[in-house]
Amino acid sequence: MTDTRHVKSPGGFLFSTVDAAIKTPGRSDILLIYSQREATMSGMFTTNKVKAAPVKLDLKRIRTGKGQAIIVNSGNANACTGTRGMDDAVEMTRLISGGLRLGRDKVYVCSTGVIGTPMPMDRVRRKIPELIAGLGKSTPYEAATAIMTTDTFAKVVSRKIKVDGKSGTLLGICKGAGMICPHMATMLCFIMTDLKIGKRVLDKALKDAVVNSFNRITIDGDMSTNDSVLIMANGVAENEPIREETVSFRTFSGALSDVAYELGRLIVKDGEGATKLVEIVIKNAKNKGDSEKAAFAIANSPLVKTALYGNDANWGRIMAALGSSGIAITESKTDIYFGKVRVVRNGISQGKDRSATNAIRGNELSITVDLHLGPASSRVLTCDLTEDYIRINAEYRS
């Protein structure tokens, strides 16, 4: 297993972190990601109708398909902060662009933390010179640590690949442990690569990766106002530009999807208060829409999630979630498995509750539902629901 504390960054990328005491003094809470060469950029953002100021700003700038720096803070979401919030987001990018002598539209900003509280810009302003001076002194692990909120560990994934004989690296860092619900992007995530690829092709690769990773995870069914995924490709590897419908694209797209899926898995594993990482698999649904609805109905059910926390293989709660999900379902055709133990066959209990309970006692498990109605399948990652989830969120602003 890769030691994420010592993962190397792709060529041409530098990191810096500082402690601005935005919410809690004594820990790094601002990150600067800088590409020494202008990068091709793509992004995907929350579909929540209420969007934080940084999301609104980045949505405008990402249209250029270019960028060179991202400033990220934890401890304050800069969401629901009105005109002042947008002014603060713009100022953060202006301070970075001025210090690095970049065009202002080449700088992006992301924030995470408490909603509705103005950014403490006096503290942020004082730390910007230190942030810029420290470029190259922070590791990817330290970068991931600086953007944590209720996360319990830093989330870093890297992959090395070869494209047209040139070696390249993909590095992803993200944060997320609560307010996790699909429909893009369910956290903050930053992916960097030194490979060369055009905007349109990068857009496609990122969209494909997100559909099968971040849009297939759920912790609590709540969608954030700040969710963002940004990818930067600076071309330092000097490969021929990756083109769609080529072996190089398939290699790159596959590696990007792997990075995104593993980051999504780490988010769910770190779900607030969670003790179990759970994969929900729906097989043989009537259509893709039904398979996804069924998977999320189970994954988001508080009754299912609390039963799993208590090591109770209560398949009745799964059947109830399926029946209320609005999908096509025939009870007499439905099979349910906990791990490899089939507890329900053709809608009827098989009397294997004890074996199923033993199967779910670990910290990772799978639940499979075979609807026997069609060709479609889906999988979703989720976790159990514990007393600690309530405690963490009850005390979040304390």
C-alpha cells in the first residue's frame, strides 16, 4: 500500500499550507496549489440551488479551460454570505494572482466549513504572503490535511501511467466525511497531472470518472453548497496531446476513474462516525434508472444504516426501502444477499439470519439485491449511521 505521507506530486506542481486560524487555531487551514506552467482545467460542481460564492466564481472562470493556481480554505464555507461573500472570494484570488503575477482569471478559489459566517479576511490577508513564499515546502499529504474539516484522515491517491512512451502522474487529494450526497460533487477534490490533454477531452474524462465514483457515494443524503472537483493538466510530461478514441485516452481515462473511485471510497470509509464501509449492488433491474434508485433507496435509509451499525442483518428494512423507492419490483422474484449469504430467495426468508449477521460484523461489507427483471445494474458506496454522527453534527459550530 502506498504511504500517502510521501507521495510525489506530478511535475510542475507546488503546494503551500498555512495556519490562519479561520476556525480553529493551531492547524493548517489554507492551501495553495500552483502549477508552474499554465494548465488545462476542467471542473464539476454542486447541483444544489444554493451555491457558495467560490462555486459561483469558479463556474465563470472554468469556461476559459485554463488556470494556474487554486486557493482553498477550510473552516468557513463562504456560503449564504451575500455580496460580501463574493467580494471576499474575488479578493482571495486577487491576492494570489498579484503575488504570483498571474492573470486573475487563472486563479480559482474553494472553501469548506461553516455556512453563513463571513470569511475572517483580516486573518486570511495576513497569511497570503507566507502562503506564496512557502510554495514547494508542503507535501501532497500536508495539502490534503489542510483542507480537512470533520475528516479523520487525509485523503491522497496517485497513479503513474505511460502515454505514448512518456511517463505521467495523476495525483488526487480530497476532503469529505459528511454532507455527502451525489449529483456532483459531494466534497472538495483536486486532481493534478503533468500529462498534456485538451479541454474538451479532459472534460469528457472527468465527467466519466465522476459518474462512476463521486456520483455513486452517499453518507447522509445531504448535498453541500460547496461541492467542487477541479482537475489541472499542465503538460510538463511533454507527451503528444491525448486525443479521444485512442489508446492513450483509454489509459488516461481509466487511471483518472481509478483515482476518483478510490478517493470516493476513502470519503465513505471516513463517513462521520461510521464504523462500516458498505457497497450496495443492484443486479438485473428493469433499467438503469431503476437500478440507481434502488441502490440509493437502500444506501440512504436510516433504518438500514442503523441496523448495519448494530450488526443486525435486518433484510426486511431493505425490502421495505425497495418497495417505497418507486422502481419496478416483483416481490416474488427478489433475492437479497449479505456478503455471499442469500437471506432472501424469491421474496422469502431462507432462515439464514445468523450467518448473515456474522457476514456483516466486519468493517467492510456488501449487500446485493437481484431483482430478476432486466439487464441493468448499479453499485453505490455508503456507510452505517452511529451515535457519533449525531454528536459530530450537533457540535459542528461549537
